[in-house]
Amino acid sequence: MNAVSIEDLRRVYDGDVIAVDGVTAQFAAGTFTAVMGPSGSGKSTLLQCAAGLDRPTSGRVLIGGTELTATREAAMTRFRRERVGFVFQDFNLMPALTVTQNVTLPLRLAGRRVPAGRVHDLLAGLGLGDRLGHVPAELSGGQRQRVAIARALIAEPDVVFADEPTGALDLRGAREVLDLLRAAVRDFGRTVVMVTHDPVAAAYADAVLFLADGRVVDRMDQPTASAVAERLTLVGVS
Amino acid sequence: MIIVALALSGLRHRTGAFVATFVSATLGAAILMTFAALLDTAAGTTDTVSRDALILMASVAGGWCLLIVVFAVSSTMSLSVRQRSPEMGVLRRAGATPGQLTRMIVGEAVLVALIAAAVAVPIGLALGRVLLDLLADTGQVTASVGYAFGPIALGLGFGVTVLGSVLGALLAARRRPSPARSARGRGRVIAAVVLLAAGVTCGVLTATVMKGQGAAAMQTAGQASIWSAAGLALLAPWLLRLTARAVPRLSASGDLAVINVRQQAATLSGAVMPVIIFVGISTATVAMQAIEDTASAGRVRPGLEKSIQTLNYVVVGMIALFVAIMLVNTVLAVTAGRRGEFARQRLAGATPGQTLTMVAAESALLTVTGVGSGLLASVVTILPYGYARAGDWTPPVPAWPFPLIAAIAVLLTLAATLGATRRAIRGRAITAVA
């Protein structure tokens, strides 16, 4: 079963800038996929369209078999907070809220009961058990991104999209975050789609999708960092 | 030279950010020029009674306005400077020294103030004539006194506007890099205590020294609520946190509102201050005039009392209008500065409706704090004046002004907040967080 299915997706900005040019891709449930490509290859736009944060010019997106059809922001937001998690490069946590408040925010906005025990277990499992009452400014970059991942996972979404989740982190913070995403897939059966430009990060995934000029140009299973790096240079010249 | 060029380009490219400052500076300058023109007129007249009346009105009423205008212009200016901290950060990283940044901010402030004061000249010129006609109509000034608008009006109008703007710019420029908030907080509390003490003293004087002095007690009674309102306005961040603490937990939007108000009390209280001053001064004056009308009912009123009544309504009308515009101005500026925060919230799953509900709940907290404090400030006028004029600590004051004035404050705040929030959450959240 596919967690995410993208069919002939195009995104054109301002009438003539083609960011995504007819991408078709499936992401099976319980898999970890990296999306790579040079700057301007359309990978972030693709991710945002798939997550309902941007609207495709044409084509279809299905999340857990349901098509994203909502045109109004309110309806789209309701769908997103039930079915989609998103992790950003610069965390996008609410600075005024504590770790616990940030993580439970999507549930509370959805009017759902907050399972205190599960929130605590999740945060403890992420090594944030002693940080529950802290605000983001009191945390390291790696810790902030772990809070953001907890927030993305709390609603048990069909898929978690991550856009350069290690882009603002040091090596150690990056490794922690990647281990975490890997564990979410392997141990808890979640589906993760991650945009990155780092071959080492991509090597944590089950498969890598290569994008260039808004199109899928290649796919690699069981990637290694060196194989990805090598393939990436070819994408650059081809 | 590069700093002047930067200041100019800043103005050209960020017109929106300067509109709020410009509007409040223009209005402030116009009001100052209106009263200062009375001094110009006094200087050109030979009739001593008229001259004294003009000087009295200009110094008493103009004095209050001076205080409020400096306060308003400097607070809007510092708000607009603070909202540009990312731009300042870029300049600092590009090698601008703190001195250069301060010169740039102050340069912009002077420029905005000068343009605003220039625009204010025709407005002040016209308003001053209206005010003089009013005084002539009520017989306080002889009709033959010729209107003059000259060096005093221009000097005070330009001088005070520029000074207020520079003060605000310097305060904002100095604050950013240093986290020395507590020292500033202490100074603020001391100033608030001094103002409150002045207000209460005026109230006590009204009930003691001025008792039996007739309508003259209005002088001290009126000032009692002005000083008190200014004092409470300085305490707005703390008052706001107090209100927020008293609110029960309800929904996610409501909770976010309470948390925001607690955490951003310093910024959000910018909107509470004008509410306090607006409610305090308007309520006090309307009630005071009602007490006066009851006390002097059945007698033919001497001209002086009649013109005091005119003066009261004109001055309060002007202050109320100015403060109301300040309120809208501040709310728009504060809300526009929260675009990124709203966007992060939307990315976390807040629908546009939930964001609007949240800011509406915040507005409710702000206005409850502002209206409550404003009414408290007006009590310092109403009770002593009632006692001085009617010998009664619970004077018969009509009830209608209170809900009316409160409703105006609530409507202005809510409409401005919701309008600005709607604008701020237009477009895609993902591009707005950057």
C-alpha cells in the first residue's frame, strides 16, 4: 500500500517558472525515501505540494489513498494535521511554547484529547524527558529538531515529510535526527520522505529519488553515501 | 554619507513600516500647532483679558497634549525601529558599527518627523482657527482678536515632533543589543509610581483645597485622571500579565492567546496604553461635566464655566481622537510584526479561523485590561470632584458614557486586530515564515 502517491504533478510559478515538471512517484507505507537533486531541481516544491503546503498547478496527490482536493486553507489544514507531519530545516517551533506544548499543539488545535502518557513516552524516547518545560530558545539545534519530529509524529500521520531536516545542525545533531527518522520507520512503521542535499543523510534512507530540472531522473535502492555522491555528480552534468 | 544614503533607501523601500509613525507624528504635530497658535495669537493681541485666557488655555490644555504627543510619537517610533531588527542584523554583520546604526535610525526618525510636521502645518493652521472661533463664541476671547499662526506654532510643532521621534528611535536603538531589561523595568516602575502619586495628589487636592471653589476644581480633578492614566499605562505589561493569569484554560486558541499575552506582554501592551489613556480621560471628563451640569443646574452659568465646558469637550475630543488613532496604529504595527509567528502556527496545524479566534481572544484580554485600568484612573477624578462640587462621594453620574466609551475601545481594538491579522495570514504559510 502506498502512503503517498503523486501523479503527473506540475507546479509553475508566475506563469513561466517551472519548478516541478510532471513528476509521478509512489512512496510505500513503512519506507524511508530521500529526494535529492541540485539547487533549483524542484525537490522542496515537490515536497510542499505533496504535503498540502503548496498547491500543484496540475496533477494529483494521494495521501493514504485520499486525494488532496481541498481548495480552502481551513479544510486543507484540517486534513494536514490529521494525516501529514512536516519537519522543517529551521524547526518552526513556537518560541513562546514549552516542549510539551509545542508537541501537543497539533492535537490541541484539532480538538483531540492529549494522551499525556504517550506524549511523555515519545519525548522520553527522543531523549527530551528532562526538557519538557523548556522553551525552544533553551535547547540546542539538535534538540529543537527532535521536538519538531515529535510534533510531526504525535498525530500518527500517514507520512512525515522532512525538508533538509539536518541543514541547520552540526554533525552530532544531524546524526541524532537521522537515527530518529530511521527508527520511526523501522521500529514504528511510519513513512518518511526527506529532501536533502547531503549524500550521508540520504544513505540513511531505503531509497533515493534523484530530481533535476523538475523531473525524476533516477532512483537508487539501498543507497550508500559514496554511490549517492557519485550519482549526484552525474545528475549535475547530464 | 553612506549612512544617510541607507536611511533614505530605508524610507523608500519600507514605506509601509513608516506609515504608522508618520500618521501619529503628523496628528501629534497638528494638535501641538493648534494650541501653540493660541500663543502666537496672544502675542499679537493687546487685549489683556483675551491674552491671559489664550495663554491659560494653551499652557494647560496644550501641556497635556505635549505629554501625550511625545509619549505617542516616541512609542510608535520605537515600535517601528524594533520591527526592523532583522535588517539591522544584516547591516551589523555587513560591518556597520553600533554608532552608524544609531545614526541611521535617528536620521530616519528626524526625516519622518520633519515631513510629518510639514504636512501638519495646514491642519494645525485650520484647527487653531476653529479653536479661536470657539473661544470667541463662548465669550472667553473678544471677537476682535486676530488669528495668528507663527514662530511659536511652527517651533513647537516641529521641535516637539522631532524630539519625540528621536527619543523613541534612541530608546529602541539602544535597547536591542543589551539584554539589560530589568534596569529599564525599574525606571519604568519608578516613573509610574511618580505619575500615580501625582494623580492621587491631584485627587486629594480636589476633595480638600478645591472643595467649595466651584468649577475651578476641574483643573486639579481633570489632571488627576490624566496623571493616573499615564502611570497605569506605564504599568501596562504587568497589568496585562495579571489579567492573563486570571483567565481559565478553555480551547487551544484561547490557551495560545493567554500564553502569547504572558510572553509578549511587553510588545502587546503597546496597544493597552492608548486604551487606558483613552478610557481614563474620556470617562473622567464626561462624568466630571455631568457632575458639573447637575451642580450648576437651575442657575444662569457665568461665561467662564461655559467656556470651560467648551474647552473640556474640545480638548478631550482631540485627545480621544488622537489616542484612538494611536491605538489603531499600534495594533496594526504590532500585528504586522507577527506574520512569521502566525505562519509557524498555521504550519503546526492552525486554521485561519483558529488564528483569528486566538487574536480576538488576545484583544479581549488587552481591552479588558485597558478598559479596567482606564476606569480605575477615571475614579481618581470622579469621586473627588463629586465630593468637591456636590458634597457627595457617590455623585449621580449617568451610566451611559461608561459602556459607550468601553464599546468604542473594544470595537477599535478588535476591528484593527482582525483586519491586520487577516492581511498577515494571506498567502502561503511556508513563504511567510522565512
